[in-house]
Amino acid sequence: MRIVFMGTPEFAVPSLTALHARHSVECVVTRPDSVSRRGSTPVPSPVKSAAKAAGIPVVEAATLRDASVVARLRALAPDAICVAAYGALLPPEVLELPRYGCVNAHASLLPRHRGAAPIERAILQGDPVTGISIMRMEEGLDTGPVCLRVAVPIGDETACGLATRLAHVAADAFLAALEDVLHGRAVWLPQDDARATYAPKMTRDDVRLTPDLDAVSALRRIKASSDRVTARARLHDAAELVVTAARLSERAVPQGSAVLTPDGPVLGFRHGSLLLLRVKPAGRRELTGKEFACGARLPATFSWSPA
């Protein structure tokens, strides 16, 4: 198959690699290089770097409504456009280009968790299972018919770890689905819109740690956090602390209080408590809970608050 691949983050790289090995990837479309702050050097997307390393032509496009971009894609005459976390909706003039349509690998079991953050939302909501859906794209947000779903148990996974696991599932699912499409075996079944839920982009409020939470919900927030949206707490009126890993503790700690143990701080919530396993104090490297406890100038018992 002649394929145009669209993707941007690390999640999309295994799919690009798998498709390039099996098919003819004519071009990669990705978002423009990102700049984290004024004056910093633009950073290429992981997909752009992977495509360059493989010798695949790259088109950087902030929007697919640019007539020159559409003309270039049309000239390639792709059999399919394969999309994995590209980061923008495809307009009708792009959707109608390929012979077999635009095919997307979405990181949920559609119609659950349509939208930008399906992995994080599945963890936040305590879903026991998620997966990959191979969907034929339409103008709506993740509304198209599905030909393949692959279920994946979430277990004790973090958003980062789960994304890595799902990325490789998506790569295999793409290959299987395209094989069915090529041989006329693919059956595209419409989604049940009545069962649809949405997974909007994550914000800091979604992972904010507050004493009125139960410990299980707080732990889900930590697991769903990332470098972009961090779970934070303020200990004993000190500078805020990013919490990157924790586990449920059997220690009874009152809501809004904390205890400094040799293994790390234990925070009390409305129901239950959490032992902080990995933290990142402001301006310092990430520490284990034990390392933090060794150097912390905190009383044995103190208060904590949202950051």
C-alpha cells in the first residue's frame, strides 16, 4: 500500500516504524517543531526525527487546511492515510483523498474516551481495561466506524507506561487492519453514540492533590499526571513538591496532615493515606521518598495543602 502517515508524539513512532517496514510510506505529516520557551531551540517531534532517520519525506503542518499541503498529499495518490496522535482534525478535502480512507489508531475502546486524552482519562476514572481502536475517520471527533478493537488491561500502570504499551499494540493493530482492508475482509461497524464518553485535554486541575479526596482517587491523579500536567502538594508551608509516584499506605493519618517516615512522607486524605515514593522538589532533581525523608527539614508530623 502507498501510505501517508500522520503523527506527532512518541506514541506514534512504533506505528510509523511498523508501517514503513511493511508498506510504502510516501510521506510523513507532523506538527511543526515545538518551542518550550522564548529563545529556546525548536525541538522536532519524535515522529519527525524517526521519519528523517528512515529517509522518509516530512511535511510539517500546523493545519491541514493549507491548500499547498492538500495539493502535495493529493499528488502522492495514497491508498490510505494512517493517523496516530497527529494532534488536529482532518478536513473533508483530506478525508476524501485516499482510496481506502483515513484510518486512525485511537488509544481507547471506542466509543469510550473519544478525544485528546483517552489514556489519562481511563486511569483517572479507574477503568480496569482500555485498548486500541482502528477507526475510519470522519469529520466528527473520533466518531467513525471501527474495524478492530484490541483490549489491554490497565493494571497498576501510569499514563506514561500505559502509553508506551499501547503504542506497540497500535502498531500491530494497524498492520492487521490494513491487511484486512487490502483483502476486502475489513468490516467497519458504526459506533454506538449513546455509549460515547469524552476525554478532553488534561489540565493541572485534573491532577491537583487536595486533602478532601479519597486516597484511591488521589493515587489515580498521580498515575495520570505527566511532565506537562503535574500532581503537586505543599508540605508544611514549604515550596511545592511534584509527586511522580506513590502507593496506598496502611498508616492512619488525619485528613490534611502528613507524617515523615523513613520511607518518605505519608499524606492523609479524606479516606486513607498515600506514601510518596518519588518526588521532585522545586529546583531540584527527582528524589525517592527515602532520599527526600533523609534530607527534609520537617517535623515528624505536619500539615499539607494543595499547591
